[in-house]
Amino acid sequence: MEIWRLPISASQRGKLISAGYTSLSSLSSISSSDLARELKVSESEAMNILKVASHSRGSETSNASCSIVEGAQSAWDMLHDEESLMHITTSSADLDNILGGGIHCKEVTEIGWSSLSLIVNSVLKYKLTTAFGSESIIFMLIGGVPGIGKTQLGIQIAVNVQVPNDFGGLGGKAIYIDTEGSFMVERAFQIAEACIEDMSEYNRFLRKDFQECKIKMLPQDILENIFYFRICSYTEQIALINYLDKFLSEHKDVDMSLWSQVKVIVVDSVTFHFRQDFDDMALRTRVLSGMALKLMNLAKRFSLAVVLLNQVTTKHTEASFQLALALGDSWSHTCTNRIVLYWNGNERYAYIDKSPSLRSASAAYSVTARGIRNSSLSCKRIKMM
């Protein structure tokens, strides 16, 4: 059970969530005095909160004992499920190829980006201490560099998830959680127009019998199926992640009652507020771990893809430099797949840094007026699906 469902006052629930307690299990090993100090409440009030949580946890355990046993799945069934899963195209055939077909459903994919050059001599160096106490160095180009396209890729995925099943897509909807204020609705409209034009071309050359589907889909229809949330603090972000379970349940697929119409959740970016608003690093680690676990459960339960856009720094270890995700090494283990976007000369590249099923590989891509596409230096024909 999540904290927001506890039968306590709204102010108490808010204090718990702000302190990083998002589930009953997170309260299982804390004393009333420690909880009172963290929430800034009296010890008697903290004892009452723990008593309610303990009672609710006991009821939840007794009710769920049978479902835990019955929920076992054979490895053969798991293999069949994975082979039947759909992917969300990125609109770049080269990028889709290294991703095994596109963004995977039922998985959490983290896309980190580097706005820095790998040439050490051309940068300024600043030392800082990361969340886990290790010393690292961030490199920033003097005067800055053009955008790597992480938000463009997030918008592209939110649009492409709506490609109908007849055209090889999922025909789903998207949730876009914007923590930086970087979402551009005009840009989303441009990408939606290009997506429909691509489907029209696909229809004209390969699937002439889907003329009616092509006419019915308009750019405004695509924008209406992107649920946008603007987040201005880490407490809002935590509250929204906890609310998504209810939101997805309210948007169930008519044909598949266990699945949601929403097929992808994009968080841009997942670490923005957590890099600025936290002084207690242990608390931040606990909050992020709970949020990551919640997102993984949503991906599995509703058979959707979760895409977390993150920032990348350069870490200095043993006289060498290497790319590392923001928030330290512990956070890097929370996602199934990790992709790093970087510059190599004038070309944008995506590199698969971590995946249990994909080999490490890189692919060039371009950000065009039509959205994400193959690299401008590639002579290959862009493959829509």
C-alpha cells in the first residue's frame, strides 16, 4: 500500500511523502522518535502514524498472501511474453536497430545526455561531491553547445507511441512529466504532422487498403492523447508518481482490461529537482529508490514503457575520465536499459551503456524539422517502422 492511501490526515500524508516515505515498507524499521524528528511532529503523533501503518500493513499482507503464491510465472511464459512485446519506434532506423526494434515496453529505459565535449583541453573544470560522497569533475564548454536533443527524443516517443496497430505501432497514449519546463507544444505539433506524413507515405507504397485510417488521424488528435504534467518541485514529482497508478487504472484499454490506454511515461528529467532541492543525501537516495521502484512496478503491471531522461556528468577516477549518470552509481542500477546521448564532432550519437538483453553499440542520429531521424551523413532510406 502507498502512503497516500493511509487513513491519516492530509497534512500527515504530505509530511511523510516529503520526507521520502512513499510506501508502508519504508516505515517498517523506523522508531517513533526518529520519525517524529524527521516529520517535525510530536512523538505521540508519530507513534499513532506508525500504529496505523502497522495495522494497514498487516491487513494488506493477509489479503495478498494468496495472490503472491498464485502470481508465479514460468520462465517459458516470460520468454513468450517478451517475444510478443511491442516496441516504440524512435523514427531513426539506425537507433531502432541498436535498441532491438525501439523503446521496450514493460521496462524502464534511462536516456542520459551529455552537453559536454570529450576533449578535456577545451573545457572548464569544476569539482563537486556527488550524492554518494565520491569526487567527480563536470566539464562545461566555454560558451555552451547546441542541444543534444533529449527533449526532442522524449516528444518523438510520446508521438510515435500513438502510431496505429495497422502501421506497426502500439496505438496508445502518452504521459509526459516535465520538470524543467522544456516541453514545446509547437514542436510536438510539428513532429505529429511529420508522423502522419510518414504514415501516409507508408500507406501509399505498402498498405493501400488503410486509406480510411490515414484520413481520420490528425495532429490535434495526437496532441490530445499526450497527458502533460508540469512539475515544479520534488514533492510534486513524488505525489504525481504515486498518483499515476490511479490515473492509469482510470484509462484502461477497452480490449485489454488489465492494460492501460497509456503505453509510455516520459519523465523529462527525472533528476532535475533532486539535484537542487536536497541537502540530506541519504534522504534523497531513499526517495529516489522508492520512486524508481514505483515506476518499475507501473511498467510491469500496465505493460507500458517508462522513459527517464537524465543528465550525464564526467567522473574522474584513477586519473581517467568517464561518463557517469547524475545522482551517482546507486541510481544507475534502477533502470533496465541505459542510453547515453553525446556529441562526436558535429554528429549526435546514442550509446547503449547498460542493458541485460542488448549489446553495447552506438548509432548516429539527427534532430530535424520533422523530428528524430537517421544521421544526415547516412545515405540509408529512413524506415518508418
